[in-house]
Amino acid sequence: MALDWCLMDYPRLEPPSLTDRLLASADNALRTLAGAVHAARPNPAAVAAAHTRGDAAALTEAERREAGALMRVNHVGEVCAQALYQAQALTARTPELRRQMQQAAREEIDHLAWTQQRLEELGDRPSLLNPLWYAGAFGIGLLAGRLGDATSLGFVIETERQVEQHLAGHLDRLPPGDTRSRAIVEAMKADEARHAEDALGAGGVELPRPVGWLMRGAATVMTTVAHRV
């Protein structure tokens, strides 16, 4: 009887409705595209700054332009990551997978904020096509989610592995003296590898090779355009 009385005073919390989740996703899209994001973790560039200058003033003009272009590409990748994870969270079949997607999206917000801050430091700008990148990635995320949770997780595995390789390539291309950008990219690379392992551990399946090739081709188009626009 006492237990019944307690339950009457403290009603169970209902899970968010589809409408609530759609509104939250729309809010995330607006914040992402407006640049109104804040990192929960310290910017890795701050650690690099404590040991060496490594700032835009220490770079030549050519190095600054190249670093800015590469960080713009990385910023676009994080815009797309928000869209993908939001769409996959909306289409997740289980609350557990939805929470996993939302947690990954929150961690990717750190990357978004870090790359945005670094672009400002370099005197550069985000891609002018970010709304297009977001819309396209959101559509792909919805499609992946509709194919089932295992396939959706498999898409995360393939995406994060490709992003990890892409970031490794940027570490080779960034100016050696740009320790701030390099610190950010290294931290992002470690997170992407962990997200892939988490998705594999949650039951993700390996996607057919042709799907991976198509994803790689689409990513190449995006990164090539974003490097300039």
C-alpha cells in the first residue's frame, strides 16, 4: 500500500514522443548550421598551446590557407555527423540504440565546436554549402536507419572507419608547425575509432563492399568541394 502511494506521488516518466524527438532534431540542425554549439570537453588545442606557439601567427600564409581548408573539410564532416546521428536516432528501433546514437552525437558536437573555433583562429570560414551537406547526410541517415538497427550500426562502423582514415591523411597534410590543428585532429581520430568499436560491439554488421565504395566516392566529392567552398 505504501509503495502504491509512492508511485502515485512520483509518476513514471514517459519516453519522448516522436514529435518531441523531431523537434529536438530540428533544434539540433538549427544550432549546427548556425554555429551555436559548445564543447563539453576541453579543446585539445589548448594543451598544444601550452607547450608551443603553434598558432596562426606562426604559420606562413600558404600554410594558414592549407590548414584552414583542411579544417573546413573536417568541420563539414562534423556537420554531416550531426545529421547522420540525429537521423539514425530518429529511426532506431530500440531505446538502447537511440541513446547510443544520441551519445555519439553529443561527443561529435565537441568536434564541431573545436573545428569551428580553429577555423576562426585561422581566419577562415565554414563551408558555404553546409545546409546542403546536412540535408544530404540526414537523408542518408534516415535510409540507413530504415534498413534496421544492425544495418544502421554497420553504417556507423563503415563511416567512422573511413573518417578515421581521412583524419590520418590530414595529419600527414597539415603543416608540421600547426600543433593546434593537429591536436584537434588526433583527438577526433581517437573518438571516431571508438565509435566504430562501440557500433561493432552493439551488433553492427559489416556492409557489402560496393556500399563502402559508394560511401567513399560520395565522401571524396564532398571533401573535394568543401576544400574550396
